[in-house]
Amino acid sequence: MKKATQPRNKTRRKKAPLWKVSLRKGRVPFVLLLITLGLIWLKSQNVLDKGMTLVHNSIVNLSEKAGFIIEGILIEGRNKTEKEQIYTALNRKKGDSILLCDPSEIKDNLERLPWVRSAMVQRRLPDTLYIRLSERKPLALWQSKKKLSLLDDRGLTMDTIPVSPFRHLPIIIGEGSAEKAPKFLEVVLKVPFMKKKLKAAVYVDKRRWNLHLSNEVLVKLPEENFADALQSLVAMEENQKLGTRDISVVDLRFLPHVVLQMKDKIPARPNSRKPGIGKSRGKEA
């Protein structure tokens, strides 16, 4: 009789260490990357002695040979910012080690540029540096103490940028006007003819606005509900063509009544039978 065979004990193979698997499967660059990033972090924390610094430099050199160098710089969102300013802020060029780039440092440098509101910087390994900019948008010119400064769409001045290329923008005048201008102009510039005719907006006593148009017409807006007053102005422009008449002032502070002042004449009191036209009920404020 044949002897019964004993079942063999199946033994599980132990998993090889990650570094051995990496060596067998050609993942040396990946392991090298992890080590390099770790050493770069330690160096940034000032915990490397001279010996470790030499090791760090050697591994960085190896990582460059493995392909971790800057081959491309991808920039998105650039409109007003000069390329030279961006490259100066990077302080890096093609062929430099991408692992030695500090995204947070580059971000800080970029956000110091006059046109840059915010920046995002990424290392896209193995060889691309990605930058996305969010730039400030010019809104108006702000006049303070007879000096003009460019104003952005959040009401912040851009003092280092020359105003000469932006003379087409409306001028904002008055104490506290810079902070109020973005929301105010957002409403005003929705009026079709205002984009071409608005020359200046004066903030009166921190309460209301006067509009100076390019056809030398002054429009006095009320303290409240100025958007409704603008709609009345649109209707008047469509029906009466303000620019073709000898009107110098359109006073909308006392709606539904409108007071018109003719050039070099006393304020006109139009026929009260016309809707929305009547006598003024108070002094200018």
C-alpha cells in the first residue's frame, strides 16, 4: 500500500521592501524623488549639517540627471503682466532643478507684482512649472489731491501703474468715492450710452453722486434709488436726446419730478402735463 502523503505547508512569501521593488521595476527616479523632497524639506528647516548638505546636493544632481529639471513653464491668466516680470519673480530658468523650486516663495513674489491679484504655482513633475494668474481689472481713474491713480474693480488704487493708457476711463472724485465706485459703476455702466458718455462721477458729501457727461451735461442723482433715477434718464435720452438740446443740468433728486437747467439760463420748468416733470422741491444737497 502506498503511504499517504502529508500535505505540504504552504508558506506565504514575504513582501519585498518598497525600495527593492522599485529597483526591480525601474522606479529609481520615484524613490530618488521622495528622498530629494525629504532632504529639501529638512534643509528648509535648517536641520541639515554640512555632511548631510553634501548628500542633499549630490541627490539633487542625480535627480536632475533623472529628468527632474524645468523643461517648460506654463503660464495662464496673463494679460497685463509682462513676461519679464514673471520670470524675474520665478528666479528660475529652463534647465534648473524643478525640485528646488519653492512654489510658495514664487507665489509670494508674483503677488507683489502690480497687476497680479493672486497666483497659483504648481510643480508638474517631472519637468513642468505651472502658473495661473488672476489679474486686477482697471475700473476708473481716482482723483485725490489733484493726482490721478488707477483704480481696480475692488476699489483699490494701483499707484505704480501709469495712468496715461487709461485716460478713456471715467474719473472718480470725492472723499470715500474709491470704496464706493465698484458697485456704483457696475450699475451706471449698464446704461448703454453711459459707457461712451460718462466722463466723471463726483461723490457728494459721502451721500450721493453727480455724473458729468461728455456732452457737458451734469446729472444729479438722488441719495437713494439712484438705479431708478438712471432708468428715468434713459427714457429722457430716448425721447428728448439730451445731447442735442441746450440742457446743462438734469436734476433727478426729486423723482418723479425732474428739473432741467438750460445753458446760461435759469432752471427750466417744463410743462407739468408731461409725466415725471415738475418743480424742484428743495435746495441741492
